[in-house]
Amino acid sequence: MDDSPFAPFQMVDAEVPMPAGQPSHVKRVFRNRFGHWRAGWRILVYFLAAFFVGKAFSTPLKVLFPDAVGADFTSWTHMLVWVVGNVALILAGLGLLRWFDRRPMSLLGLGFGPGWLRELLIGLAAGLAMTSGVVLVLAVTRSVSLEFSPNLGASLAALPRYLVLFTLAGAVEELMFRGYPLQALAEGSRRWIAAVLLCLLFTIGHFNNPDMTIVGALNVFLLGILLAVVYFKTRRLWLPIGLHLSWNLAQSWLWGFDVSGIKIDNQLFVINPTGAEVLTGGEFGLEGSVMTSVLSLVVLGWLLFGRALKPTVETVALWARYPAGFGLAPAADAAGEERFTEAFHEAANDPAFLADVDDAIRDFRDADAEADTEGPQ
């Protein structure tokens, strides 16, 4: 497994013989050289499954709560829409992994294995630190001034509602753009291609938000890439979800900015923008500020070229069984395993760590061998 999410991969020689039992040329339209379903079909089936699961849950809810879709964005009633979205995307991902891909459901990235809480807390802290850093610069340069809300009690009472709202909304977006579709597309192309394509869709999905600007669109794209890198660094969704949640909650409820052009009430601080809109973000919020652009690029560079984040031993071993990109052998294959071990020796420089990785890979291979005796994978 490459330590850098967007580092170039060496293509596997086209003349390498395909494994025994490789599907015929006709069937290869549907399956790759390793016998896995191709990314396009997997993504199509995923969204079809999510659609039908969502319909199954939303139909009775529309009878009980007919105004849920049209309700105020921050209302408890409207949150039912986000609940249905999360349920549909999670169940579709787990269902495809279990019965279509025949892979462990923990690959979706929401397992509660070792390190999940740490990754979530890092994400929460990072989102708070990033927004606070931008606000600090704006305050020091006198581009904005802040004061406490005159109705502090109402602001504090609103916090649980906004916490639930931004958790649900952030989880939906991460599941859709950094979840199963990103994972499948990265395997069917390259990580950087998958990240760019899905982040473009992520950005386009914000075009209808109020007061969208060119800088706002650029920042939404950059933040999407940042979240994709964080996912590839950890191969789980906990840190991206925590970062997404904290970013939205901190910039809106805590610091008093609009979030992607959406206004909320009962914020802890009230801001008074005095600087240029390109600095303050205007009505679009912090995501419309060039200071957010600078911050995103700095953090992105640090993530890409640093070694601050890495997946857990269990996650590494789990993903080592599958190709990292189109035409690439799974890292647990003979040549791939050597490359994988070398990369982590350089990253960890810890023989005990490597021994744990080797043991975990051996456990997964044994489990895979037992599964092969029961049926095709």
C-alpha cells in the first residue's frame, strides 16, 4: 500500500498471466482480471440499491411527516431526510460488500475496530482548529469583528439540534463522495482520478446553494480533495466525517458564519464583516474566503507530503487483499506484498509493527482460503 494517496503507481505488466479461473473475454466486461466486479457496475448497483432502500424508508415517512422535505433546513422534521439518506447509503454499501462483492463489510469504513474513536476525535479537533484559524486571521486583520450572541441561552439550547443536523448531513456527503463510490472508482482507475471526479460532482452539488461564488466553488473542491486524502490516508470514514461535521458546526453555530450559503439562527457569536467579501466569504460563509483557499492548500500539502496519518494495522491487512487501482495486483500478491512491506517499513520503521502487519495479513489469508472452499469470492 502506497504511503501517499496520490503517488503514481507502477502498472502491472500486461503479459502477467491471469489467475486460474479468470472469466472469459465476454465476462470480463463485468469482471476484472482478478475476478472482481468492475467499478462502473459496482457503483451503478450501489446507487440503485441506495435509491430503492431510500424509497422503502421514505414512503411511509412521507405519510407520517408529509412536510419533511419542504421543512426548514435546521428543523427536526427535515432531519428525517438526512436520516433516510444515511440509512440508504449505509445499507446499500454494506449489502453490496456482503452479497455482491463478497467482501468484508468493514471495508465501508465505519467499523468500530481499534483506532476508530481516535480518528473521529482527530477529525473533530481538525475541523475546529481549521475554522478557528481562519477566523483568527480575519479578526486580527480587522476583516470581521465578533461579539457574543445577546441571547446566549437560546444559542446554547440550539447546539444539540445543530450537532445532530451537521452529523447527519456530513455523514451523508461522506458516504456518497468518500464512501463506497470513491473506493470502487479508485480500484477501477487510480486514487487521484477517483478523488478528482467525485470532488467535481461534490462541487457541482453545491452550485444551487445560495450565494455561491467562484472562490466558494474552488474551496468546496479543495476541501473535498482534502477529505478524500484523509480517507485514503486512514482507509476509514471516521476522520472525514468528524472533520466535515466539525467544520460545518464550528463555522456556523460557533463563529456565526453562513455554512455554504445556508443561514442558521441562534449562533454563539455574531459577526460583523468589515473587510472585502473575498476575505470574509460574504454570504456564502467561510468557504467563500480566500483565506480558506490558502488554509486548504497548506493542509493538503502537509497531508500529501507528511506522514502524520496512517491506517491501523488491521485496516492495512484488510485492504491488502484487493487491488489499489486498475491493472494493479492486490498488495497481498507476491510482488505487491513486497512493495507493501517495504512502504510500511519506511513509514513505521518499527519491526514489531511489521510483525503485527504480517500476522494480520496471514489471518486474513487464512480466512479467505476458508471462504474459497465454500464458494467463489
